[in-house]
Amino acid sequence: MLYLYHYGLKEKPFQETANPKFLWLGKRQLHTYSTLKHGVLNNSGITLLTGEVGTGKTVLLNFLAESLKSHVLISRINNPDLDIPDFLNSLSDSFNPGTSFEDKVSFLFQIILAGSDKKMILIIIDEAHLLTDSLLDELSLLLKIKKNDARMVNIVLAGQETSWGSLNETALAEITQLPLLKCHLQPFTQQETNQYIMHRLKIAGATRNLFTVTALGKIYLFSGGIPRVINSICDHALLTGYSKNLAIINSAVIQECSQDIYFLNQENDMSKDLIPMPPLSQLLHPGSAAQVSSGSIDWN
């Protein structure tokens, strides 16, 4: 990208990737991660991770998987909208790539063999609100597999809280006959948003502030602390700032970029991928933006 040289960056700081070096967790996000890890390592059986679109559930799950991979056998299913044979074969392929099974007994035997050299098996399912009752029954069966009276399989289900709903949680608890360990991934606070932005800039090679204090305040206002939206606004702002030959991004640029992103998602009917934006009258009045605490930002 042309703006990299303009701002003294080595790589794009706000690209939408799950690169672990860009990971930054606030206090509440770290607590959520700790709860997830505790649930797995203490054989809770099933842990439910909820969070709205863009809050970073997949990134957090990647971090969890990376931290556990040395002593836990992990299977990831990113979209469980599958029939039972395809679902079970997807699990099987995670443990023994290229293999499949002819019947459920063979599959269960394969699961037991796969976990024989590990302390446990962890199945991580993203978009878990797509799970059918039939697939939940299959997960319940896996949770009953034990070795030396210890559960061999633990499951983490991740999904949107609004899509999951209390009825699904009740059905899940009834089917598995296990208490649910539930944690919710919240957006960043205003201060965390600032720290998140500065962290990503530093990792990308920045040696100075690239956003004014009022610009940071507007980023939080328009993003609601949702990491995916923060990334979109900041990346667009750096490109816009480069086109205007600006050395630092001010609040007017954030105002312009926020409107561009809002209208672009409206045109593409992708607004659900972002957060609900403020009324247009509020977007058009710069003075309505919340501002962070005054003073310089610590860059050390």
C-alpha cells in the first residue's frame, strides 16, 4: 500500500487477518480468554463463547488453540451447517487427515485412538448457532467418551448471542446433561480502543502518533469499540490521509471515512457485519463526537 511509506509503516496495521502478533486483549477480553482456557483445562465439557459480529471471537479462539496445541488435540469447525456424516467426517479429518469412516462405531474408535497420546481432545465450533438438534446429539455422545474416568472430549461453541438465544442454551444443557460454562466477549472501552490502535500501529512499525486525540474519540464513537469496525475505519483513514498528504489523521478524516464505510455497507446490504451506526444527523455534526481524555498519548 502506498500509504505505508508515507507514514513510515512496514506493513498494514489494520488488515483483517488473524495474525497473532497483532493480538491485543483488554482486561475484559483477557478475562474471557482465561475463562475459556480454564473451562478446557478443567474438563468442563462444554463452554459457550458469545459475542456480536466483529468482536474478535475467531481471533480469540485461534489464540486459545495456539496456547493449548502442545498438549491438547484440537479440531476446528468454522461452519457447522452440515449433515451428520459430513460433520463427523470433518472431525475425523482433523485428527487423521485424508481418512474417513464407514460407520459411527468406527468413528468413535478413531476418536479414542486419536486422543490416546494426548491429555484430551478439544473441538472448537464457530458459528455454533447453526448447530441442529441432531448435531447437538452427536456432540453429547462425544462428551460421554472417557478414559480412566476422565472426559476425553471438551467442546467450545462460539456464536452470536442474539442468534443463539436462551432456548438453544436450554436445549444444549438438556441434551448434554452438563452445566454450561458461558463467557461473553465484549467490545473495547474507549481507553482500550486507543490502546488497541496504538498497539497495532507499533507492531506495524509506527514510531509516532498517527491519530489526534479527537480522531481517536471519533473512532470509538463510530465503532462502538468493535475491533473489526475499528480496523475498517483506521485503514480507510490512513488511505484518505495519504491522499490528502496529511502527516496525522484528524477528526475530520474519521468523520468522512465513517460515513463512507456506513454508506458502502448499506449499498452492499452488509450492515449486519458492522454495528448499528448513529443517526445520519449525528454523523453530519462533528461536534457531537465523544472525546477521550485530553493530554498527550504515551507512545513509550
